[in-house]
Amino acid sequence: MQDSLTRTVAEVRRSVNEINTGAAEISSGNTNLSSRTEEQAASLEETAASMEELATAVKQNTEHAHQANGLAAESRGVALRGGQAVDQVVQTMTRISDSSRRIAEIVSVIDGIAFQTNILALNAAVEAARAGEQGKGFAVVAGEVRSLAQRSAQAAREVKDLIEQSTHNVDSGAAQVREAGETMQEIVTSVQRVTDIMAEISAASQEQSAGIEQVNQTVVQMDETTQQNAALVEEATAAARAMEDQAVQLGEAVARFRLASQATPGATPRLATAPLPRQVAAAAPAHRPAPARALRSSSAQPALAADGDWQEF
């Protein structure tokens, strides 16, 4: 029975040493894990702040892109109205050019009439000269008619020249207006392309904003999870330290027993008071013998018999 108890106490001591060593390793690992988890939580917090700033910037860019899209749409409307106005000007210039040509034709008719009137006046003057004294008054009238016809022809030529010059200017203006109309059409096309691009940029910015918002929420959740893990690691560290303390207390309680291998020959096993060390090497645990202390007799604990009977213990 004594040998069995001795083996039991020895096994308990070894188990206590192993528990103490394992608890120390767990406590050390939890401490390191807690430190790394806190660093990771700090990094995630900084990342969350950066993502928040990035989300704000992307949101502002999205708003600016939306505003630019609205301005591009307004510019497109203005360009369309400008193109329509240029088209109207081109049509007006075309009508003016047509009217100028008609006026030139009318002036040509007037010039022809003046020329014919001049010829008739010449014929009337010749006939008046043949009539002598009787045709003298008619000759004066024919001269006045001829003078009027010449002035009419001169005025018609001047008007014709002005009409031709005006027609040339109108044609030149119409050509320039047509070029302006083509330019306005190109501007309208370019503004339309800009509007389409700005709409695509606005849509892409909205998608980026939504994606960054999701990433930001994920980072925030990761930050919260990491903080919870850090709290759990701290709790595990505290539990490991408590287990280590309990293992030390158990070791101190077991160390009170002196094994047969530690007692002198012929001596009776007695209690010892030496505490077990807190840290024990994992490769070769060493036990320090505790100084012996006499067991006091009491009515609650019977004295050990010299024959080694431990059944009453």
C-alpha cells in the first residue's frame, strides 16, 4: 500500500509539473497572441479610418461627376439651341440671297426698259428734226425723255452693281453661316460624347462608392471581431494564469509528502512543507527536496504506524 501511494504521489507530482509547464506556455502564448491581436486591431482601426476617408472622397467625386453630368447635359441643350439658331440664320441668308437675285433681275428689266426708252427718245428726236418748226416742241420733249431714260439706266446700273455686291456678300455670309452650322453640329456631337462619358463616370463612381462602402463595413466588422478576439484572448490569458496558480498551489500541496526515495533508510514517511517551483523545465523537470517537518498529533489525523500501514491516511 505504501508503494502504491508513493507511485500515486509521484505521478501527481509529474502531472502537476506538466500542468504547470503547459499553463505557463499557454499563458505566454496567450500574452503574445494578445499583443499581436491588439496590434492587428490598431491596424484595422487605422484601415477603417482610411477607408472612411476614401469613401468620403469617392462620394464627393461621385457628387462632382453628377454635377458635371448635369452641366454637360445643359451644355448639350445650349449647343442644340445654338445649332438650331444657326440653321435658321442659314435659311434666312438663303432667302435674302434669293431675294437679291430677284431684285437684280428686276433691275435688269428696268435697265432694259430705260435703254429702250432712250432709243425711242432718239427716234422721236430724229422725227422732230425732220418736221422742222412744227416738231420743235416735240424735239424738246424727246430730249427730256432721253435724259430721263439715261438717268434711269445709270441708276439701274448702280442699283445692279449694289445688288450684285450685296448678293456676293450674302453668299459669303451664307457660306460662313453654313460653316458655323457645321461647327455647331460638331460641338453638339462632342458635347453629346462628353455627356455620355460623364454619365458613365457618374455610374462608375456610384458603383465604386457602393463597393468602398461595403469594404468599409467589412473592415469595421473585422475590427469589431478583432477587438472581441482580443478580449477573449485576455480572458484566456487570465484563465491560463489562474490555472497556473492553481497548479502551483496543487504542487505545493503535493510537495508536502516525502517519497520513500527521498527519505532516509528506516525512516517513516512524513509531511514536508517545501513549495513546488512555478516554472519547471519541460525537458528534464527537477524536484527540490523539501525540509522535513514533524507531523503534529491530533484527534482528526491518526498517527502513522511504524509498519507502514497507510490505510487510515
